[in-house]
Amino acid sequence: MSLIIRGDNQLIELEPERSYSVRDGWRTVRRWRGTKEAVNLFVPTLLVDGTNIRIIPDEGPTAIIEGWFDNAQDGSSVTDDAQIQTTWSIVNNEFEQSILETADFEALPSDEQTAIREFMKGDITYADALLATTADGEKFVHAINNGKVGYAVSSICLRRTKVVSGFDSATAYLSNANKVYSRAQLISAFSPPAGVQSEMPADGEWLARNGTKEQQSNGKWVVTLEWWHLAEWSWLYERVA
């Protein structure tokens, strides 16, 4: 049993109760007994961690507070850390990338790049763009004139789905969007399991995309992050130091 002191009052932890169902898995109920004052002072500690609670008054000045933890086999923590679930997956991803974000475009002379950008913006005519470009640059001019300003790119997408406490800052999990990681940096920062790491290409770059957060009926958040892999992303994206 553990002893928790709240001011001049004490809570004594009773033996936990555990149950298992085929549908819901494990549930652990932890219980503490103490004065009603001590119980009330303990409530915010459990609520901050997103714990489900119930208060059972005894006769007289005492009460029992229960905190229950779904998907937890032992309830060894007052927090619901044991309930946090993280799922990793690797999927094929397809998106459209600008034809100007290519090695072929960057290999053109700077004056041709300028002319092609001006043509794409409508600042110069098709004829003027052709006059300002050589054979390699003309390919871009013809493509833009035909409305082909992007092309399909297939890549590996690394996805992490995390269930977090309803009192966590879900936004904090989305703070690295649009930053580019190397393989080593991504592994160091987010610790994907070994099986996932073995599927990650050894070279290239990983772009962190805008994540999503969805609150569940139990108050918890489901936060999904994705990292898209390419040999090289545009230099305009911020690189992680």
C-alpha cells in the first residue's frame, strides 16, 4: 500500500481490482481511502492526467476515490501513461510536385530559370519565353503552356498514430510540420520501433507533414503524424539542425 499526504490528511491506497473482457481487454481500478478533504484534494491530480474517477462516500468523515485505467494490466501509475497507445505504419504515398522543384530545372542557367518562372506567373508571353530558353528550358515552357505544371511523385509515407490524454496539449505533437529530417534525425526525435526502422530507406530526406488531431468520446486525442520520403526536398523547406 502507498501513502499519499494532502496537507494534514492522508490517503491510504487499497488493493487494486483487475478485470479482463474479450472485447475491452484489461481494466485496472485503483482505490484510495482517506478523509473527504484529502480525497477532494487528490481529485485534480487524477483529472490532470485524464483518469476516470469515482468518489464513494463512507459514513463519517472518510471517502474512497477510485481511478480506473482501461487497457492497463497493472494500473501501476496514477497517470494514464499505460493507456497511451502508439501505432506505426508505412504506406505508399502519391502527391503532385511542381516541375520547378526538380534537379533538371535547377540545372538550367539562372537566366532561363527566371524566364520560365516569369512565364509561369504570366509576366512574359509564350514566344518571349521560348526566345529566352535553350532546348532543355523549352521543355519546361512547352509543359507550362500545356498546363502541366506538376507531376505525380510516389514516395514512402511513415505514419504514427498516437492516443494521448485529453489533458495533454495535442497541438504540441504537431509542432514540427514542414520540417525536413534525415533518417537519423527522425529516428532520434521520434523513436520508431526497430521493425519500422528496417523499412526506412538509408538515404534521402523525410518531410514532416501537417498532422491531424481528433478528440474521442472519452476526451482523449488521436494524433496522427506523417513523414514523406524523397531523395531530396525543395531547399525552401527548413532543415532540422
